[in-house]
Amino acid sequence: MMKKQFVLPVLVALCAVIFFGACSKTGSPEGAGTAKVDLRLTDAPGPFEHVYLDIQGIEFHTDEAGWQTADVILPGVYDVLKLRNGVDSLIASTTLPTGTLSQVRVILGEENSFVIDGAQIPFTVPSGKQSGLKFNVHQELAPDGSYTVWTDFDVAKSIVETGNGAYIVKPVIRVFTELTNGRIKGTVEPMSPDYSVIITAFSATDTATAIPNEDGYFLMSGLPEGDYTVIAEPDSTSGLAASTVTDVPVKFGMISDLGTLTLAPAVEEE
């Protein structure tokens, strides 16, 4: 059983913000300025009912000042599957010396698990308590600047079953900033609790997935620039065919709006 679990607030289209104080191991070099950095967590969904991460610590690395430690807003267990379609949670907010933000590290506790078919299954994260989930960032921090870094935890690609039936996490994390945030949104209809729909967007170099909300709305974030094909595919029990949109342009700082993707009845082959 989990010691504690925080139900994350529903944040619409990356709007709500929860602030907390942070402290660093070392101060800014003499004469250098500082910049404010927010770290937000979002999620690329997978075939699970819940995925719980026990987040206990955050560390930032700048090339000029090394590792800096920031407090987590509320250390404990987060259900990352609540963070999709434009929903995110601010995990850390701190002030760093100016220069190059090169890495971020998320330190995990031991209460990590996922739920599938109603069964809660624990998983381990190799070196999660020591080196944590570490990912690369390349963001120049200017004096008095304010920056946001999103970490998109790809659940479906990250949770791996081992040979003995246990599960481990080999993290697949998409990292993006306000300057590298390509987005695609739309609405799928009809929607029903009797079947599921998965959205896949792919280009020559990238693939992303989303699961629409109950009202059919979906939003993919952190996409590299390029032309994408987007497929809304219902499961085989729906009796509906997939809807496909090609040549969807993605540019940083813009949202490509697909409008409504209609799922038509499937045509039976003779």
C-alpha cells in the first residue's frame, strides 16, 4: 500500500501554477545574474489505469555552477496518468545562476507502481534513489529570465517487464521548453465508455501518442517541428474505422488545430 498519494489538480491547457520555495547547494558566481526555472511534469499515456511515481527530490545542473538542489512542492506519490491533454503539474520552481541548464534529475522513492486490470503492480527504477531519472536539457539562462521545462514521461515505452515477471522502468522522457513546444489538438467523435481510442502522430523523425478525454478532446505537446500524419484509431470492439489526417504542419509556438475527427462505421470486407 502506498504511504501517501496526492491527487493532482486538473490544470487546463498548462495554466494553473503551484509555487514553492527552493534552495541550492551553491550560490551564483560572483557578478553573475540569476534566472527563474520551473519544472513541470506531464505524461504520454499508456495502457494502464494508473501509474504512480514517488517523487522525492529534484536537482538541476548548470555547466557553470554544477548541481543545484530544489525542494519538491509536495514530496510523495503522483499519478502521472492524470497529466495528459494539456494537464500538467509544477513539480519544482527555483532560481539558478545564469548560463547553460544542461541536466535535470528527478529522485524517486520506493512507492512506484502501476494499475492494470484492477491489479496494482510495483516496479523498480534502477538507481532511482541515487542518480534518479536523469535527462538532458539545453537551455541558455539569461539574467532575470523566466523559463519553463516540461518533462513528458512516456509510460508505454518506459515500463518494461523483466524475465522473472517483475517490472522495471527504463525511462523514455521527452523534454521540451516554451521555445521547443510544437502542439497538435483536436476532438474525436463519437466517444463512448464502451471502447477506447488512441491518437498517434508521426513524422519522418518522431512519434507521439495521446488518449482523448471523455469528451473526445486531445492535445499533444513537445513535438519537434515538421509535417505529421495523425491517426485516431478506435479499438476493434467499436465497429468504427480510423480517421486519418495527413500533412499536419507543426511549428514551435503554435497549436495545429485539427478540429473534429469523425469516426465512421467500419466497412466490412466481403
